[in-house]
Amino acid sequence: MSTVHSAVQTFLNERLPQIKKLNAESADAYWQASITGKKEEEELYSKKNQELLMLFSNREDFASIKQWLASDELTDETLRRQLVLLHNDYLPNQIPEEKIKQMVEKEVEISSEFTNFRPEINGERVSNNMISDILTAENDSTQREAAWRASKEIGEQVADKIKALVQLRNEVARELGYSSYHSMALETQELDETEMFRVLDQLKNETDEPFRQVKAKLDAELAARFGVPAEELQAWHYRDPFFQEAPPLEGLDLDPLFKDKDIEALCRQFFQDLGMDVADILANSDLYERDNKNQHAYCMDVDRSGDVRVLANIRDNEWWMSTMLHELGHAVYDKYNDPNSPYLLRRYAHILTTEAIAMLFGRLTKDVDWLQKYLTLSEAQATEFQEKLQPYLSLSMLIFVRWGLVMVYFERELYKNPEQDLNALWWKLVEELQFVKKPEGRNKPDWAAKIHIGTSPVYYQNYIFGELTASQLDYAIRQATGKETIISEEAGQWLVEKIFKPGASFHWNTMLEKATGELLNPEYFVKQFVGK
């Protein structure tokens, strides 16, 4: 072993136990804060997260990592890859401890606001699920408007805090030589900013006219439903507060199919058919809504050694069925890593690749083969749904991508200039990309009502690239297995061997090329959805 290899291995042997311990403690503390909403749990998470980031702020460690990465003697690719990942963890934390403390505390404070927020409608506190119920089923425009406006109240509550945090993030990034936090975050995520926006701009252009057409058809149906001219439809006439989900269409409401169904049992059966056991994951999870609990959904790998958990707020409808397939997609990616890999590589290749798996499975509630297999549709029902589901899934994908573009373009401009009129910027993008008009006289920080902007910054591009990757994987699985479906044990085994076990051993695009035979190619998504 060369001198460099020996030095790197010694360093890893010293640091990894510390990183592993603090990662697990921080993750568990975040979990406890999410399921209880207790101040003391939030404070413990803040403390543990600060301790982890303080470890990554060590300047001597960072100098050594950069020196080793620059050395021609570092020929061991496994060691090099671990150092690259550590470099991306250390870099944004090469700042004074006080600023790390400030950022963590501000993020925890904003997260707490969302966890404990319950909007009011006519003086009654309601949950996110109740807002969703109204925007899905209610036909009275006045009640829909009240629910939509209530859902946005959190924006006013946190907007100033988010702007202060954005300023702090930018300040830190500039101290480290970056033009903005946005640019630094993309680099540490191993995303080339120029190439990323080239792909996104291309996707925007390719979806402009198809989206305009399907949106016009959707608006005609909604106008008939609500008894208003299509040009007078408002933001609250769509299914959710951000128009990121496709509403039920005439003659195609999937929710009744899931009424009184055991969502957990359906998940267990589906993953079992892929050759994956999720019973232990579900047992570790917190799946049903209650007061003071985080109302969103996420998956967490606490220790990279089997402690994988899902937080959810399940209801017996299609949205939650899809969400559980999505979150368990993250979970099996985490569970079925290679236990013999080094700790740093025992994780997903990239945020976008774990999102790809989650989205690949989350789509299945709009797949007639999946519905027929797990909900025992009659032949007549299957035939009826077959004609409608592909257009509906295409509509869903177009709606989501256009919404995702709003988030990505907004964040780029937010970090360029946090002092601009963000309310106006938000609605400009919503009108241009989603074709949803701003309510007359509206001047509220609706952008701040989206939790990701405060607590998961510069993240949404990974959802979009995840969808693109999911389509590429869908095609590759069918080619590899020779089957017309991805619901098979062979498909599950392909994913474990080609995607899950390699973990973070390679750059995400290299891993994708090894698995599918080519680098990320957006045309699989375009062919699958946009052309239809």
C-alpha cells in the first residue's frame, strides 16, 4: 500500500466511526422531532446536527482531503470515491462555527413551524389531509377558495425567516468563493449547473405545447364541473394548493378503488412480488396522522445498516397509495445496499437516483397492470381503465414537471437576489409555466408555503431528474427481463444488483451508464409521456 493510500485509510478509520455515530444520532433526533413536534426533541436534533456539521468544519481534515485528491498516487478508486463524498460534505462547512450554529437553528425553527402548523377554515383547525380532501372532492368554489387560502397561511408565518436564512446561506457560500449558495449546492451535489439548466430548458420547450393542450382539456372539464368559464378558473380549482398533482378526471376517479383497502398490506404484497421484504421497514415506521406530527411524508435511513423508517399520514386513497409506494421505493434502495461496502458508499448514488426509484414505483397506481393485479379489477374495468390511464399518467407527469420547473427556476432567482419582489416572481413563473393565473390583488408570500424552500434547499431539480431517470430505468428493466411489466422478481433483482448494491461507488451518471448502457437521456421520458 502506498503512503497516500495508507494515510487515507488511517484517516477514514479515525473519522468514519465519528461520522456514523453522529449521522445516526442526528437522524433519530430528527425523527423524534417529526413524530412528536416537541420542543425538546427539536433542540436535541439541532444540537446533534450541529455536532455533525462541526466535525465537517475541521479545516485540517479538509486540507488533507484536497491534498490527497490532487495526488497522482491515489489510484485506489474506492478510497478516492470516499474522499470525493467527504469533500462535498466538508466544503460547505468550512465556515465559522457560529454560522453553522445559526444556519442549523434557523432551519430547525422553520421546520418546527411547518410541523406544528394547522391552518384554520371558519375558525376550525384543519390538517393537510383535510385541505386535500376539500380540493379533491368539494364542488363549491367558495369552500375551495377558503381551503386554498388557509393552506397558504404558513407562507406569511415563515417568509421573513426563510429570507434571512437565504441571506445567511449566500453569505456563507460567498465566503467560500461561490457566487451564491445555489451554485455551491449544485456543485456539492455533483450537478453541472450549465448542463442541468440546458436539460431543463429543453424539457420546458418540449413540453410547452403538449402541456398547453392537455391543460386546455383539463380546464374545460373543470369549468364544466365548477360552473365557471374556463378563463375564470382560479388556483383553488385545481387538486392541490400548488397544482402539482393531476385532479380526478371525468370517468376516472381512482380514489374509490382504494376505499377501505389496507394500504400497508398492498405495499407488503407488491414489494414481496419484487423479492423485497418491507415488513421490518413498516414496523419501524410511523404511518398515521395525529396532532403535532409532521404532516408530510419522508423516508429515513438512520444507520445504513438496516434501520430504515418511513413517516406518513396514510388515508385510504390513491394519493397515499402512490406516496407509500414512493417512500418505500426510497426505503428498499436504502435497505438493499451492499453490507460489505464501506460506510460512505453504502447509500444511494445521488438524491436524484433514489428519487428515480421512488417515482418509478409511485407511478404504478396509474398503471392498469398494477391495479388489476393488486385490486382485482374485472376484465371490463381493466379495459375501461386501459384507455384512460396512459393519458392520465401523461397528464400527471406533465403537470408535475411544469410545477417542478417553477420551483427550480424560482430558487435560482431567489439566491441571485433575495431582496427582489419574490411574491411577484413566484406568480410570474406560475403563470408562465403552469398557466395558472394569479388571484386578483394577491400579494402574499405563497412561495414560502412550500416547505422545501426553507428546509430542503436546491432540491427540486432532483425530482425532475428523478422522473427522467425513472423512465430510463423503466425501459432498461423491460429490456433486461423481457417482460411487459416491471412487476416481477426479475425486475426487483435487476434493481438490487444494478442500482442498489453499487450504492455511491460511482458518480451517479456513471452508475446509470453501467446499469442501462447510457448516460441520462431525457428522451425516454419524452417518448413515454410527452408524445402521448
